[in-house]
Amino acid sequence: MDTLVLGIGNVLWADEGFGVRAVAALNEGWRFPESVTLMDGGTQGLYLLPHVQAARRILVFDAIDYGLEPGTLQIVRDDEIPHYIGVGKMSLHQSSFQEVLSLAQLSGHSPERAVLVGVQPKHLKDFGGSLTDVVRERLPRALEAGLDALAAWGVPGVPRAPGDAAPLFDASLAIDAYESGRPSEQEACRVGDARLLALRASLER
């Protein structure tokens, strides 16, 4: 595999879905040479290792906890990305992208070039939620950064007509369908099981 474009995250947990939404938007808006693979990495963690090992270059979109203002966009390149475990995770996932890169490096099969486009999330503990406004507003700039990286690697994106792309995941999870189909915060408890929360509250009294 020459170039892998990877979106990491969980669309069911508010801003945690940023990476997946970004790669889906890239797929919907642009087409790329056959040497470029766009992938919804979800929360697969270490299961992504073979794909990372096989890629010569990798572009990753993810929600990253930098401890900055919500919506802050950071572009991290090559050796700027931590390639080791134990100094503190940048990613919000249990098995971070940095850990996957580290294992790929230890195996002797890691990308020659890497770019990580990350956004500081505002809200995560909202099961069934969607991107917050401040994070959603950063999507165009994140896509621009990703397109710039791909163009610099000699694999530029070409704008495509709406509806021309094969979706990366089930249509029910596309952002418009997802947002129109989910219950409101008033109709559903999106921070956990309401029964368990009520029991916990009674025990804490």
C-alpha cells in the first residue's frame, strides 16, 4: 500500500467521531489515485497495525487531547509524533495511534512519512451525541490540511460530484442520517443507563 488515509474514532461519542467524520468527508468530496486508500479505522486500535505496517505514507485524522481550547487544530508530522509508549497518550483511545506507530516501528515495517491532523475535543461523554459546533467548524480546515499533505506527497485529490463516492460505512451512520435519527437529549439519557445512574445517586445520598 502506498498511501493510507485513516480516520480514527467513535461516531457514537460526540467529538470522538471527528476522525471518522473527516475521512468520510474527504471521501465524499474528492477522489484520489489508486495508490491512495481511505479507511474508517473506527476504534480498532491494534487491529490497524497490519494496515499501518503496509503503508509507505500515512495521513491520520483523530480527536486528540492536547489540553488546549476546544476546536484547536494541530498538525503533527513524522518525528514530532511520539513513537513510544509510557510518556502519556495523546490520543483518546485505549490503544492510541501513537502505540500502533510504535509497534510498526519496532517490527521494522513503518511508514516513511506520517501526518496526524488532530482536533481538541469539547465534549466526549455524550453517548449518541454528534460533533459539537466548535469541532464541526474545524472540519474544512482539517480537510484542507490533509489535502495539502497528500498533494505534497504527489497524490492530490480531485473534487468529485456529490453522490459519486462509494461510502466508507453503512449509510445509517452518515452524519445527516445519524443526526436526524437520534433522539434528543431530553428523550434519551446519553451519559449512561438512566436506571444505573439513579441507583448510584440513591447510594451516594
